[in-house]
Amino acid sequence: MKKIVDVFKRKDRSLVWTYVIFLDRNRLTSGIIEFEHEALRLSELEERGGAESLTARVRPA
């Protein structure tokens, strides 16, 4: 399953970047929250910031 996830700064809610995330159905335990967590995990891996300074939201279809 594919979703587009926008990542924002917590402080001023400005858009920082966007991910296109693919997750297989076996990993989807709680729906869109899994996509948002994956976007924040990728942000941390890429040293762009963590959950304390960023927030992620799945783009509405």
C-alpha cells in the first residue's frame, strides 16, 4: 500500500519535505499511523530531525 506523507516542523507547522511510503499489508497494524511513524523514522535516519521537532501527516486522498 502506498501513501504520501508530509513532514512538518512542530514549531511553525511549515512543510519541510514529503515522502512516498510503501508498506505491505502485513505491517499495517494501525492504519495510517504506521505511515506517519515510518516518515518520522526515515527523517531521523536521514538526520533531518526527530519526533521531538517534527510531525508527519498522511496526505488526504
